[in-house]
Amino acid sequence: MSKSLRTVLAAAVAVAGFASTATFAQSPSEEATSRSVLAQIDKDAALRADVLHVQTIGSTVYLSGQVDSDAEGADAVQAARSVPTVSKVVNMLVYSGSN
């Protein structure tokens, strides 16, 4: 599947609200980026990497899942941005707690 087609599909899924359950085939480099992002998220004791989902398409990372606050969401986005191979982070996180 071409990169542009995967990008369009990922955007369509995000708009439809199914990003947390959909998975797209990632290239080995995209998988490596996703693993790096999850490793960065896992370093933050307040974040639960097991309930967050990371999908990488090209150098864009899509974060989905549930966090307890705006601060946790911001921490997850910052962790993703700290990975050198990430150029853009799309935040599709659901906030469940008080802000």
C-alpha cells in the first residue's frame, strides 16, 4: 500500500472515530518509530503505555487511547515528539478524568 494511500486511510479512520481499534500495516521503519514512541511514553510514570495506541505512517504518529487529564495527554504528545524520526503527532486521545 502506498504511503499516500495509507495516510488517507488513517485520516479517514481518525475522522470516523475508529482509530483506537484500527491497525494499518506499517513498514519496518514505521514499526520502529512506533516502538520508540511507546518506549518514551513508558518512561513517564504517570502514563500507561498499555492503554495508549501508537500508529506511525511515514513520520506522522497517531496517538489514541485514554488518558486521565489534559496534562497526561500533553505528556504523551511530548514523548512522541521527542523521538527523532517523528515529524508530526496527531492527538486522538480520549480524556476520561478531570482536567
